Amino acid sequence: MDFIRRSLFKTAEEWKLDIICFCFMLDHLHLLISGLNESSDMKGFIKNFKQKTGYAFKQKTGRKLWQRSFYDHILRDEEETYDIGKYILENPVRKGIVEDYRDYPFSWCKYFELKDGDSVI
């Protein structure tokens, strides 16, 4: 898991994207990203990230990690970004995995306080 998390941030940097929030679930990933400039490439980032991590995962486990496609949605304002970040963090709560999103170790968000104190605000 640590390799995938590190790869997420490194690949985002390479493709000129800012990771705002993520939540790795058992069978999917919720990810909120923002372009840093005109050369930011979300589709290139997703393809490259899935390729690197999928290959490493298959080499280690013999199993496939990612589905072929992904769903994307463009957000228009800051308030909506905050709401989506909260929705992403609450995913393990809605699934009954944890009672408090701060107890889930496979999530991170700039805008919310996490259990270990990581917060940008």
C-alpha cells in the first residue's frame, strides 16, 4: 500500500497535478485532483499511475489491481471541492468499515483533520 500511495503523489507531480484527497477502498479508489497549470494532464496521469502500480502489484501478487476505465467529473467551485472531499473521506464510514473517517488508514485529504494530525488547514 505504501508503494501505491508514494506512486500516487510522485506521478501527480510528474503530470502537474495536485492531490487534494484520496480514499483507497477494497475494490476502487476515490481521488480528487486539481491541475496546477495548462500542461496538467489528468488522463495521462491516471493511465500512467494505473500502469505503474498495476504492473508492480501483478508482479508481487499475480493479480490484477485496476479496472480498464475510470469515471471522472469536473468540479466548478471551491465549495463543491470541499463537499466532494468530505464525501470521499466518509466512504469507509458509509460502507461500515469504520465509525469515524479519521480511523481509516487508507485515506488522506488536505482539507480535513486526520487521526495522525495531518491537515493543511
